[in-house]
Amino acid sequence: MKNVIVTAIILIGVLGFSQNKNAKATMEVDGVCGMCKARIEKACLNTKGVKFAAWNTDNHQLELIYNDNKTDLNKITKQILAAGHDVKEQKATDAAYATVHPCCKYRDLEVRKNHKPKQDE
């Protein structure tokens, strides 16, 4: 009986430590090009606990996998904003936005138009 109780305690302990602490999230982040992609992903990956970050230049969706014991979406969002990129519900400060390359000024209609794929006529 004693062995069964010890085995049960060990099993519960092992299962408790082996739980998956990874969270997945998707968010919209503004940008226009490959340089934006690199900057957004780097800002995320430099956040402790972020394991995967991939930003899509076509639909502006950022896919994340992160350890929710080490970070959360608020911390990741702050890093993105500090890198000069707007998220769906928050804008980067003007000072942070000013640091992005002139080619990456996604708030400028002319820059966004220049990054649209050319359509065959």
C-alpha cells in the first residue's frame, strides 16, 4: 500500500511539471516589408519566454508561441510598440515610429502604395 501511495505522489509530481506551458496567439501588427518583418519578429524573440514569432507581410498577422509562465501578450505588445510598429488597438509612440527606416513608414499612404504587389495588366 505504501508503494502505491509513493508511486501516485511521484506520478502526480511528474505530470505537474510536464504540463505544456506554451501559449499560442495571433495579433495584427502594422508594417509593409521584409525589414518590418525582421524588426517585428526580432522585437518578439528578444522578449524572454517567446519561442516563435512569424509576421506575415500580406495579412499583417503575427503568430506567436510563448511560455506564459515567463511572459504575456502585454509584454510582447510593449516590445512591438517600442520597435515602432502599431498593433491593432495601440499605436507606437511618434518617437518609436520615427526610428523605423523611411521605407517602412507604414502610416504613410504613399509608402503603403509602393509596397503593394504590382498586378499583371
